[in-house]
Amino acid sequence: LMHRLWLKLGIRDKVRLQLNSLGTIAERLAYREVLVAYFQQHREGLDEDSLRRLETNPLRILDSKNPEMKGIIANAPDLMTYLGTESLAHFKAITTTLEDLGVAYQINTRLVRGLDYYSLTVFEWVTDELGSQGTICAGGRYDGLIQQLGGKPNHAVGFAMGMERLLALLETRTDIPVARTVDAYMIRVGEKAEREGLRFAETIRNAIPALKLQLSADGGSFKNQFKKADKTGAEFAIIIGDDEVDRGEVGVKCLRNDLAQQTMPQTQAISFLQQQLLQIV
């Protein structure tokens, strides 16, 4: 899911998937005892926050960003060595599936989650583009959560995303295309055309909801309204004068090439715009 989203947003090359397995609760408790004993031997090297976590959630010490503790954390016991056969097989199945799908990943044995209901797979999508705020999305599996909330035991998975960080990462792109805000611009000249143009604009919007249609709001000559239409970046101008109203027709002019203006019945104009929209979206 997230891999596809990053591709869609054009930032897949800016993020990396990191994985770890926390195993079962029993495996994690056994590892916790070993980890606490290790950090107790290195208390003098722990910062204040890690000393607090040593009593409450020692696994979170592994996630510390304090550079002065880098060596202590690097030499800490590895959770993977305390996982049983089933947990290791489950993690292998996850990584094999990712490889089959062509999704690159990194195993980070220091990746942990701070809540006890997590189990087995945990993950983060990280980037080097935002300095210390490098985690864009993080989550994992938590089979124990629903039961803790009073429900029946059930499998579950989820994640959280930092929207501000995601937006900041998108801003690092230099190739984001400028979105067109207007597909068609309606030009109306004449008292009857002003009224009929409003009605026909609503007919177009009902028939083609995806079409971005803008109307001239302050009148003016055909020439002035064509200038306004061109400035919007619209692909087409829809032209309605009093004569067109009398005939039940409209003019359609492509603003991005030299094709001649066409005059056609209103129903045909809607079909024409539907076909053209498929080519410009």
C-alpha cells in the first residue's frame, strides 16, 4: 500500500523501508530480561531519558537518537537471536513476499515500537531528506490490541503517517508538474447569452463532473474574454453569443493549437468535451 503511494507521489526513490520482528510476547519478555541486564552494566553511559526507559520500556532505548549512546546500543543483544522458529519463519515469509513484489527493504534490528500490544512485524518508511525528522510512516502488527480493548483476539495491522513530514518531503521534488486549474472557459456575450451560459454551464458540470469549467464573471467583449480564457491555461473556450442561443448552438475553440473554431449543438458540444477530457487528464 505505502509502496504504491510513494510511487504515485513520485517520492519512492526518497524513502526506504526498514523492517524488524518483535516476535511473540513471551519471546520479547525473555529478551527484555537480557536487555535490562546489559543496560544495567552500562548505566553510566545512559542518558536521563534512557534511565527512565530502563525501568518502564527498555526496548525503546534501542530507538534512542542520542549520538553519545551509539556505541552502547550497537553492542546490545540482538532481538532476532531470541526469536523462536515460528517467528523467524513468519519474518522470512514477509521478506520473501516483498522480494517477490520487487519492494526493496532493509532489516533494522534496532527498530522497535513503544507499545506492548505490538507483535511480530514492525516497519518504518524513512528518508534522509529531512534531517532528524526522517521517519515518514511507521507501524506494524498488533494482534493483542483488540483483546486489550475488550474484544475477541484478532489479527490487526496499522500505521501512522506524519503529514507535515510527507508534505515537506514532497517539497523537495523539483519535477512536480503544475496542475491545470481550468480545462474549459466559457465566454458569454449578450444578454441572452449571459443567462443561457449559466444554465448550459450547469448542464456541462452535471454531465462531466471531472471537467474544470470557469465562466467569465465580469463580461466584456469577445476579444477581452478570449484573453482571460488564454491566461487561465484552459484547453478550450466555449463561446456563446445571442445568435448561438437562438440556434441552440455553441462555439468550441481549442486555445492550444491552430484548429479552427467549431460550431455545434449543445448536446454535441458535451460529447466533444467528454472525448477531449480523456486526452488531457
